[in-house]
Amino acid sequence: MTLAYIRTILLYLLLIAVVRLMGKRQIGQMEPSEFVVTMLIANLAAIPMQDGGIPLLSGLVPIVTVLGVELVLSWLSMRSVFFRKLLCGKPVILIENGRILQNNLRRTGVTLDELTGHLRLKDVLDVQTVQYAILETDGNLSVFPYAHLRPATAQEAGIAPQKQHLPVTVIADGHLFQDNLALIGKDAAWVQQVLQDHKASLQDTWLLTADESGRLQFLKKEEL
């Protein structure tokens, strides 16, 4: 039983490392080849997990091999436009100037219900208001309404918006991030002053963020 636990933990850690090596895009936006690799690695890991009679190395070698092939294919995709199109395909226009391109819809296997569903997710109810709708290689639908129908930008409206600043996490769940203080030009004494102003301690603080403009967000831990 102990051996089974150890094998499972080792395979789990290996899968985490493999996914990290394949990049962040592997989780959020998968190309067809990446989806196949993810499913294949999951199945390869499941076999030695379920069958203790299979040597652990027999499960590790295929996983590492698939990872190596994926890294090579990713490198080739970055270096060659032709290979990238061959492996990942290319975006397809589904709506052009308010007209649904039925041939492209059939070619991609997208139904009308799926198309209208994606449009609703983009807050679009009338197809004729869409100038372009493009099916990306990762399966997402990019929707571009006509210029006169989209919301006006601040520049077009003649408004001068305030400059945005990225909030930096100073304290999270009672933990102080010392390195982040330098990003906002603060020090430990400033943190103590903020905690004193909010009548809280470090352990009582659930979240404290700040930005370069001096804007703070303070949340105290709720009592259980």
C-alpha cells in the first residue's frame, strides 16, 4: 500500500512538472495538438497508478517521451509558419459584414446554436451588428461589431481618464511580501503604520494591497 502511495505522488509531481514545462497556454487556451498531448499524458499516468505490477519506469518513459515530442513541435511551430498552420490550423471567419458564412460554418463543424450561443456570451443578440466573427485556433470566438455600434473609447469621447496603477499585494492571509514593498516604494515601517491605522495586526490581516498612487485596499480576517 505504501508503494502505491509513493508511485501516485511521484506521477502526480511529474505531471505537474510536465504541464509547467509545456507552458501556461496549455491550461487556458489549448490548440488541438496540445489537447491531444494533455489527454495522452493523463492516460499514460493512469496506467501505472492503477496497476502496481507495472514498473514505474514504464510509465515515466512514455510521459517524458511525449513531453519531448511536444517541446520539439512547439519549437517548430514558433520557427515555421507553414508547420504552425499544419499543426494548429488557422483562424476562420464565420461572420463577415453581418452575414453568416455558411460554408465556413459547415467546414469548422460549428452549428448555428453554438454560434449564437457564443455571440450571446459576447453580449451580441443581432448578427447584423457584427462586422467580423472569427473562430480562433484555440476554439474561442473573437467578435468585432461595426465601429459605429461599439462603445466609444475615452479618446473618442474626449475624456481624459486617470492613469491606472497595478495593485501590489503587500499582505495575503497574514503573510507579508517584503519584496513587493520595493515595487511601491514603501518599507516595513509603513506597513506597521497602516496596520495601526486599521487597528489590526499582521495575523489579523487577510488582504492588503497598494499601488503607486497610494490607494489601499484592506480586508481583515473574518472570525470563524
